[in-house]
Amino acid sequence: MATKPGILTEWPWTSLGRFKFVIVAPWVVDSTYKFMRGEESERDLVYFLVFPMLLSRIIHNLLWISLSRYVTAKGNRRIVDKGIDFNQVDRETNWDDQILFNGVLFYIGYTFLPEAKKLPMWRTDGVVMAALLHAGPVEFLYYWLHRALHHHFLYSRYHSHHHSSIVTEPITSVTHPFAEHIAYFTLFAIPTLTTVMTKTASMASLGGYIFYIDFMNNMGHCNFEFLPNRLFRIFPLFKFLFYTPSFHSLHHTQFRTNYSLFMPFYDYVYGTTDESTDSTYEKSLERGEETPDVVHLTHLTTPESIYHLPIGFASFSSYPFSYRWFMRLLWPLTSLSMFFTLFYGRPFVSERNSFKNLKLHSWVIPRYNLQYFLEWRKEAINKMIEEAILEADRKGVNVLSLGLMNQGEELNRNGEEYIEKHPKVRMRVVDGSSLAAAVVINSVPKGTVDVVMRGSLTKVAYAIASALCQKGIKVTTLRKDEYDKLMGCIPHEWRDRLLYSTSKTLPSHKIWLVGEGIDEKEQGKATQGSIFIPFSQFPPKELRKDCLYHTTPALTVPKSLENIHSCENWLPRKAISAARAAGIVHALEGWERHECGSSLLHDLDAIWDASLSHGFRPLPLPHFSTHNLKA
């Protein structure tokens, strides 16, 4: 929002939320029906293609978002090193409003302009006219409009909303108040209306011009240098005809320079070209891949999790993962990705962060959770993880954390297999079990005297049970085999605090520590108001409406952890998994030991204190309210 919002700041359909696209539904239905079932005189390819063109523009933008985030995460040709945050993602969520706005105007124009009907596929004179009109009136008028928008009166009421994004993303280009888009569309209508009214328009000139605007807008805001230097060496005049991402990035960091739309010509004419334009361009091209200090190695979970990657849907990944209605429409694409990842793909960078003096990367193993349980794929998956570890070591990474906690024990003994196979690996490999156990233990409310533990037992579960018994808290199990296994890991002096219960209900137990495998019947033993605290990587199914469910082991991120703009799986905003945080703490503390296999890294209190000292904090437990009880 602008600092002092002016008139026509809000979009007319803001109140409709995600249902805003219904405003084009009548035209879409009408154009489709007339093209498919109408009389020959009613069929018009121009009318029919408006909606597919709108969809293609959305896909075009999404591809640019993914490309920009992937390239800038690696560091290649990155321009601005700062990161984005949730505020920017939220501010830019309505980037598709301008596509909807344009679509409405296209439909209205088609309805009331007879010249817009039955356009040919190509007319050379129309293409040339559109190009000349853009290079002349459009670029010239935009330059002075843009300078006017930087006057304090208009800037505070409108343009400051756009400039709130210092570090730009492709969709930053269309993040403006409604009034600004009216002005921009008026300018861009000069070539389109002129060619239509002079009957020189064609589908190629209209579609090509729209594609040109989208491409240049996205390219100019992508935060990595896109155009090669040799282009300007071979064609020196291109310097005045094509702006570069670094050219426009300087406008967002300096504010009073580089006002041009796509052609820097007018900045050179009126002396508003930033003095560092050429040097910034050269430095950006010279930047290579970034070498991280800490790598978090994770993988896809459910089939739909591919859409939750930070390099995918920008706004979708900024909220905890949940199943959305549109995922049903994407199921053919989802199925294709599952099949493709069975045989192809290699780890890729999905996110970069920085914390204090550390550079942090998240690498994704392109394999889904269910593929880890296919016997015939385990060897290939192990090989891929091994290659990722060796690649990280070659790059000089200090610590690699494994976000593969649940699969790790059976697949590779929580990474111990790799360390045994490659004892000369210089970096430390951490599976995060110690911190995960510490997080769960410190999530148990003070004053608790007994807890219930149920779920598939991992080394995290053993550590939690032992630590709680040591603290004098009774741990009740529901299955005899789990009781026997836990008894074997608890020292003799504390074993009387481990209990086995066959009761149908446990009225005095309000805290349940749960892992994978807890079923509906066992959850039914909990009394109203109980809190389920997971010790597994994946959360349990929330089967009880009268109980509360805490997150899987996680911590809130310190304010100095930069470029946090997406949620890690189902964790809330500004939260980080214990496995990911463990790698950071490990690097900050300079610990030289691996944390793999069956052993834990340190005394749990020591690693917890280290986490707190670096600004990590536990997530608050959920609390009951009247709303919870009604649910």
C-alpha cells in the first residue's frame, strides 16, 4: 500500500478475493460457445483466443518467477544481494490483477469496436506501426509520467507502493495501485488502438506487443543480469534501445535515475542515466555461483509439494502447505512430475538465505516421500544423496544438514553410511536429531508430571524419553513393544518413570508426544483439551477437533536471518525446522563432529542453550479458546 493512498488505489474487485476471475466468466463462456457451436458468422478466432492469451500471460509470469528465484539463489549474475520477505510477497500477491484488468478491457474493446473483429494472422504494416508508435509516443510519454510519479505528491499516494520492493522480482513490475494501471494501459493502448482503428492490426501485432511488454517487464525486474555483453559490443546502439535488469535495478535502489520504460534513450537525452549503470552491469555479469557455508538437503514430500517450492508459486509457498482446489486441475502435470522424478533429475538450489556471516542454501532432492519406500529405487536415491554430499564437500561447504530424518534411519542410517564410505569428507554432516529432541522436550509445558508417548520410535524418540525420565516426568506408552524398546535405552535409576498402559482413556495425561503411526483409536484415548506434540518430521493427522496439535520440531527464526519468504512444508511463517536450524547452529558454534547414525551430537541442554544464544526461539504451544471448543 502507498504511504498516503490516493483515489483509485484499490482494485474494483478486491472484495471478491480469489473469486475475482468470475468477472470474465460471461465473456469466456460466450466466446467458447460461439466458436464451438455458433454459426459461421459468429465464429471469430480473435474473440475465442482472449482467454487462452490471459492464461498464457499467467504462465509466462510464473516461469519468470521460477527462473529468477532459481538463478538468484545460485548467485549467477545476481544484482542485489539483499533478500525479500513475507511483506513483499503479500504486497505482490495481486500481480494477476493487471492481467484480469487487461482481459476485461480486451473483451469490451472487441465488443464495441467492429474493427477489432475477424483480424488476420499477420500484417507487416501493422507490426511496423506498432513498433514505431511504442518507440516514439509510448516511451516518451512514459518517461515523463514516470518522473511525475516520483514527485512527492504522486509518489506518496501511488508509486511508493511499487518502490516498497527494493529487491525486485519479475512480478514487482506489475505491482501498482489501480490508478497507475489505468495510466499505463492508456499508454500501451496507443499502438493497439491505432492499428485497430486504421485496420492494420493483426493477431500477430496485438499478441506480439503484449508478449513484448510482459517479457520486458519481467526481464527488467528479475534481479539477475540477463543480456550478454557481446550483444552490446556487436550492436552498440542496443544500449539505447534495450534496458537491462541492472539498469532498472538501479532505479529501485537510487530512485532518481533510470526512469525509462524499456528504452534507455530518453534517460541519456535528459541526463538522468545513473553514473554506475555500466559498472553495475559489468559486475553483475562477472558474478558466478555462490559457495554456501551451510547446505540443508531436503526432498519433496507429497505429490503436490512440488507447487510449494519457493521457486514455484510465489504466494502459495509463503503459507504453510495445504491442499488447494486448483491442485485437482493440475493432477496431469503432477502425475507427470512423479513419473519423471522416478528416473531423472538431480539436486537443485531452491532457496538461499544469510545469517550473520553465513551463506545458507536449501538443496532439493527431486524425489517424493513415497518413492523412498520403493525397494527398487532406494539404491538410486542413496546414490543421489551421496553425490549431493560429495558435491557440497567439493564446493567447500562447512556443514550439511539432512532434512531426511524419517527415511534416513532405514535408507542410510541417518547419513552414517556416507561418512563411513567417505571418511575424508571435510564438512560435517548433521541430521538434526539432537536439536529436534531438545525442541520437543522444551515444548513440554513446565509443571507437567506425565506424558504419553506413541509413534514409530526413532533416535529422537529414545532421546526424548530418556531426558524426560531424567527430569522426573513419567512417560506412558500404549504398546508393549515400544515399552520394551524404550526400557532398553533408559538408565536403570530412571526406569520406574517409564510406564505401560492398556487403559481406554488417560484422563490425567494432557500432553501427548506422537510420531508416525499413531492411529485414530489411539488418538481417541486422549481427553478433551489434550495437546499433541509431534517428534517426527511429518505431522500426525488431526483427527480430534477437541484437541490441539503442535507443529513438528521447529523454531522461530531470528530477525537477522534474511530472505525468509516461504514456509517450510506445513510450518508456520517465520519458522524453521529443527534439522535446518541444527546445521546453522552447528556452523556458528564451530563444532567439528558429525551428527549421524545412532549417536546424538551433544548434551541436549547444551545444544538448546546454543540455539537460544543465536536468537532461535521455541514456537508457542497452541491454546484452547471458545472457537476451538465449538469446533
